[in-house]
Amino acid sequence: MRQREQQTTGDLAMSGIPARLPGSPRLSARLSEAVSERYEFWTHIGWGETWAVLLDERGLVAGCCGPVDRRDLRRARLPHLAYDPGPAEWFGRHVAEFLVRDDVE
């Protein structure tokens, strides 16, 4: 899994898109403190579609919205999107097929 993470995130980094696998902590400026996130944008590796994902307090997928239009790729919009709990189980089972978008402000 670690080798796959390095390869896919490296591929995206080469294309200018900062990304990481879901469940990997996003690091703060102090690198020693992990920042927990309740909302994230996930891009499917094969389809290229980006989804807004709502995570519960345990970091499990609780709801999804998408695919999200490029105009809506703003971190400030995440709490305001309409999340559907229906596909959450599918997203949870297929988490390895997604990368978290860290380039969204």
C-alpha cells in the first residue's frame, strides 16, 4: 500500500495536483501535528471525477456529494453541499480508488 501511495501521489504531484490517499493525515505547518478534517474532496483515480466526502468523528465516510463541478471546488463550500449517506458504504469499500485533493483552497 505504501508503494502504491508513493507512486500515485507522485504521479499526481508531477501533474501539479497535491494529493494523498484517504485516511492519510493532512499535515499542519508544524508537520508533527495531524489536522483532522471532517470534509474532503476525493478524486477517483480511474474516472477523474471529484466528490465531496463527509467523514464522521472516526474518519469513516458518512456521506458523499458529487461528482462536484469544478466551480464548486472550494473548501469553504464543503459544509454547505448536500451530502447523501446512500453511497457512503460503497465509498468506504473503495477508498483505495480515490486520492484526497489537497490543492483545493
